[in-house]
Amino acid sequence: MAKRLEDANCLTETECLLIDPRTDRETLLDNAEMRLDAIKDLMFTLSTMNGRDNDLTSVDLSNLAMVSRLLVGDASDLLVAARQQDLHARAASRRQTTPGGGHV
């Protein structure tokens, strides 16, 4: 059965990253890595701010936390989608190698 955009997944409960089911595993992993790198850079910047000249307000911290939460959620959804692709590929491979086309 061919995958279609209409079969895309929204894996989070609140915010939704629409994941195209036709996307290959490497693209999913690349996009998850990109989001994790962005969070890492954001946290590095935040952790190196010191002194009165770089004080952040509670609004700034709240905004940074929200952005981080969204990026972590997206990265997690992308990793879950990549894992699902692996599971489907393994199941298909087992069906092909099982005598009788998977009927035991």
C-alpha cells in the first residue's frame, strides 16, 4: 500500500508536527538532529550568560522554555516516526523471508 500525505501522523497531544509518511528514515533523523542541535545551541547560549549586563527576564526564560519544549517535542516525534519506519521495514523483511509469504 502506497503511503500518502493524508496518512501523515501527529504524534503529540497538544502541538502537532505533521510528518509526511513518504519521508525516508534518513530525512527524519536529519531533521530530528537539526532540532536537537538548535536546542543544544540555545542552552549553551543561555548557560553562558552571566552578570547584570545579560540578565534575562522571566518572560525571556518562559519564551526560551517554550521554544525548547516545542523543539524537543518535534525531535521526539521525528525519532518515533523513524523508529516506526524501521519496525515496518523489519516486518516486511520477515514476511518476505518467511516460507509461504508470512503465513505460518
